[in-house]
Amino acid sequence: MRPFMRVFLSLGSLAAAGCATSDRAGDFDLASLPALEEYCLDAQRLVTRTTIPMQLVRQPEFDAFVKSKALIEGPTIQQFEWTDPDGRLLGISCKLKSADHLNEVFGPGSAGPDGACQDFNRAVYAVMARESLTPVYRTVVFDPAETVTNEENPGMTGPDWLAPFTLTTVDTDGALRVHTKGFTVDFTDPRFARLPERFRGVHYCHFIAPDHLRDLLAGRAQAGAVIGRRVAVDAAPPSG
């Protein structure tokens, strides 16, 4: 099956509550829920604060996603969608370009600063908060502990990022807690200077799917869904 490709167009100045701010915050909000076929394009725009046109490849197979790269050529980013056994969408994973690599190639101020993966989850939730629904959870917490590290081998963080994790849990006080995992390999980070260029300048994120979040808030789904898959470290390229 061939991957799908879609070109990103700048969405201009948008307004929504609940997003992280930047010097150009008005350009990096969500006016509506992102379309699935453009999900990582919107994530790239908001997480790395950029309006640079990009290409998106939706990888239909996990193994192809593992081998894929976020490339400065294009620039090109990657998307993979996680579903439950019944085909319901649970999460979306994105291989984005880092702000520092975009600035290196397209000039200072083209992107950044890099935000957190949860910035995009918060922005999606902010759109939902404007909908006329009565959530079963009074509070939604976006867990800030998202950064994946591999101290022994920083160049092999990808398999840790891809490993299964629980997407949502319920706190003792009844709050819905949304989890994610993400990491950045800055293009200019001297720790990775010896890696090939295609393994550098990346920002990887997992996101909760909007429909799954809405089902959780409406009580149509239970917290505890798991996304991710283990890959052999010797089979995975550096940084995933």
C-alpha cells in the first residue's frame, strides 16, 4: 500500500484557549479540530511554531513508519495512526522536524521555539471545550512528564519512544490524565554531530486522537488504552 501525501498550507492567525504561548502565539492556535489526513501538519505548525510549507506522508504500516524519517527535503514529515482491535482510532504519532533545523535551512525565525507534544493535545482539548458537551470528567490533566531519554545511548531513543504506553489514566481525585511521549534531537546538538543528517533535527510526538478524547469525555470509552509497539533495538535506526 502506498503512503498518502498531503501538502501543508499556512492556516494564518487562529484563536483558541489552552495553548502554550510564543512570540507569535496567534499564528499557532487551532480554530477547529485538525483533519486526520493533515493531523501532523497542524502538529508541526503548532509544536515547532512554524508556517513553512511541508509535505506529509501517512504511513499505513508500522514497519514503514519505524524506518521513515522527518526530512529537511520537502520538508517531509511522517504520520502513523493507532487503532484498537475494532478499528477505532486511539492515537496519532508524528515525526516532525525540529525548530533548530528549520532555522538552519530556512533562516533565523522560521520556526521555534520548540514546544511540547502536550501543547498540541491541549490545543485540541481547547477546541473541544467550546463544544456543547457535558464531560464525565470535571478536570483533564495533560501530564508534563513526556520527554523520553536514553542516557546510555542518546542516539537510540526511538525504540523507547515507540514502546507501548498507557494513553490515559484516572487520578485518585477523578481527573482524566492524558499521557504522551516525545523527544527532540536538535540538528545542532554536538552529541549527535557524528550521526547522518537524516537522523538529526527531529521532534517526535504521540498524540491522543480527538475522537477518542471526545469518547472519554462523554463516557463512551474507558481510560487505559495502550498505544505503541516494541521494536528490536538492533533493527531500529538511530533515533527511531
